[in-house]
Amino acid sequence: MKKTIVTICLIFIAISAYADNFSIGGKEITIPPPKGFSRVTQQMTELYRVNLQLVDGVHDKLAYYIPKSDIPAALAGEIPFYERCFILMVNKEVKNMVVGSDEFSGFKNIIKQQNKELWESVKSEIPDLEKESSGVISKAFDVDVALQLSPMLPLDHHYEADNAISYSMYIKGGVSVKGTKEVFISSITLTFVNVSGRVLSLYCYGSKEDIEWTRSASKAWTNMVIDSNTQPPVRSSKEQK
């Protein structure tokens, strides 16, 4: 028994040594980085500056993670384009709310319905579009065709737990390289996770061919985040801080 307690303590110390704490709605949330990735810090001057500029009006971006192997280049001031990366966000409207398991269950149902409606709208334009039960587009279908109709193509949710739900998507984007705009397609797995009553958005990015990797890597990170925090309350309540 004593050996088991010591082992648990060592594991906790190891996690705490590299995890970051974020104050969200007055609650301290512990976020360990995804395996093999590190958080972008102010010491990575140029990349940090560019990362801050990539914001939207809906979310607060809490952290951006890049492969550990690219940290030296980032510290040297380089701004590489990463196909594989992770982003941690929180919705501005819910960050000060305590979301219980009851409300999160309803939220998951809304996500399922919205994705289903968007998928059906795309499928109606392409009669041959098929979806496997796993939510992955048939290999015989060209993703590029669907993305001509919508810049974002969500798939069915592929993972659901009491405190989390994940679905993947394909997104078409563009980047300027030496004055020339290059179009690329990314695969993304988005997980909404409720830890300690705070709902976080965990994004895992990869190339078009990386969709299965984004799913497995996202699930591993989600489990780390859940294990590092307390369970949400059963009931929801609004809490302004």
C-alpha cells in the first residue's frame, strides 16, 4: 500500500512539473501539454507575437502548442508553418459559468444536431457523398470536392464521455508564402471537455492525411486534462467573476 501511494505521488509531481495552471472564471485549471509538444512562450518572440494576432471574437486563446523538436527554431525567432499543433481555447460567454453535468449533457446534444444539419446540407449537393459509421469520409471520396461547397466539413462525433465530446472536421485555408497564396486542407479534431465545471475547447490540427492521428492524440490529451482536474458538479450555476 505504501509503495502504491509513493508511486501516485511521483506521478502527480511529474505532471505538475510541466503542466500550466490557468485561472478560468476564478477557478484554477491544470493543463498538461500534449505528449511531444510544448507551449509557445514569450521567449519565442516572433511566433508568440503572431500567435496573439490569430484571435476571434468568440474565444479566448489560452495556449498554443508546437512540437518539442521545433522549440530551438522558435526560440531563434523563426515562424515555421506547423501542420501538427494544438490550441487550447475557452468560449468568452461561458468562461465565467459553472457548467454542471446536467447542462453539459444538453450541450453535447446541440453539437450533434448542428453537425448533422451541416453534413446533410453538404450531402444534398453531392448525392454520392457517403459517410461510414465511424464518421470518416469514404476513401473513395475526394474531400476537396466537398470543401468547394463549404470551407468546413464536420464529421460525426466519434468519441463521447460524461465530460467530453469529440468530432473531427476538414477545413480549407490559405497561407501567403513569399507573396504567393497557397491553399491547404487541414484535418482537425475538436474536443469540448468539462473539467471542474469549466468547458474548454481542445483543438488538435494535422494535415489532410492526419485525421486518425488528430483523433488519437486529442483523446490522449483530453484524458490527461480530465485526470489533472476535479470532476464538474452535477448541477449548473452562473458565476460571474
